[in-house]
Amino acid sequence: MKILITNDDGVNSSGIIAAKDAVKGLGECIIVAPATQQSGIGHALTLFEPIRVNDVTLRDGTMAYSVSGTPTDAVIIGIFELAEEKPDLVISGINMGENLGKSELTTSGTIGAAMEAAVHGVPALAVSLQVKRGDIKFHDGHVDIDFSSAKKITYRIAKNILEKGLPEGVDFLNLNIPLHMKRDEIRLTRLGDRMYNVHVQKRLDPRGRPYYWIDGEPAGHDLPGTDVYTLKEENVATLTPLSLDCTSDLKSMEGWL
């Protein structure tokens, strides 16, 4: 079995080593990830500048490939150029910070990488670990955090994918893990409404010209059964099956056009 591991936190993130450690007993791992922090880049693809790939050695001595582009670029380069054969599984993560709700589906680079693998027919798993410290959520490099629960659950889901494949109609999975789990449980959930409400901060530079920071404030409570509610209110790991087909019910359009 061959497992391609990527992320959106950058190739030097502690989470990518944790993902490798979690599944190294399941097959041969190849790490191909962006050179720098790419959170919020979504499913972006580099088309107007060259992509460069360099060999790097991670903190634990593992060899990896650093890609001067997005998570999507890393998956494409990994599948079509660096892997000797098509991977049996792509794991995107372990991301620093949860990726929950409908809004994260299009903005998360972690999910974007898993989505790109699914586009090419490779089963994929996006993995995110809840963090509560803002200073490490977008950190580019090593962080001192406990990945033990995340590694255990990542192994369990990855093993299932490799042994059983994904169910019919499921293209990839989104796994979110609480930072401090009270019980070893994974619950199937649907996407919640949103994890954050958009907040735009307007400031003035020294010359009096305005500039903006796009930020987010935690949204209110979501409904039971959603990934947002299950992780945040019940402190339980969530697994959400996702499909590339975003087509709404065609019957709802009858008589409208």
C-alpha cells in the first residue's frame, strides 16, 4: 500500500509528522506538502508561475518533498510526478485547528487537498485536530502539542479505507478530533452551518490609508447531529462523508426556469 501525506500547514508542521507516524504501519508513506503555511487557500491551483519541488529532511529525520505552491499543487505533483504508482490513500493533515461546517468546505486547504485527490479517483481523508490557542493555529513549523488521540483515530479510519474502500457515493472523508477527548468515540455527522462568522477589521496605516484584516468570530450553537455541535458541544470526534457532486435537487428547479 502507498499513502501520500500532505497538508496546508506547511511541510515542517508537527501535524504532518504525526500523520506519518499514525499510518506508517499501514503502507509506504510519501510526504509531499507546501513549503509554507497555506491555511485558507481552499482548492486553489497554481497556473501562472512555475512550481518548484525540493527534498527536505523533517525534524524526525524523515525525507519529504517541499512544494512551492498550494496543497492542491502538492497533491497533483505527488500523484502524477513523485509517486511511482497511484497512491491507495491520500491523507491531508493532521491540521492544526478544526475544519467544521459548510463554510470550511471551500476555504480549507486541508479539505481542498483531499478533494483534489478524490477528483483523481484516490480515496482521501482530511484530518484536523481542535486547538484552542490562537498562536499555534496558523503556526508555520513545530508546535508542542499532544497528537496521541489524533494519531489513534487517524490510524483507525485510514485502516478502514485501505481495507474496505469508501462506501458508494462517498468521495472523501472529513475527520475532526477534539483536543482533549473524554472517550474513544467517532460519530458520523453532517456538515454544520458555520464555525465562524466573518469579521472584517479596518485599520489605518501611518499615512492614513485604510487596510483590512479578514478574521472570524466563533458562531453560535449549531444543531445536534452536525459536526460543529458534536465536536464543540459534546467533545466527540466527527467523521463527515463528502461527495464531489454538489448538484442540488434538479426537481426543485422544475417550473422555476
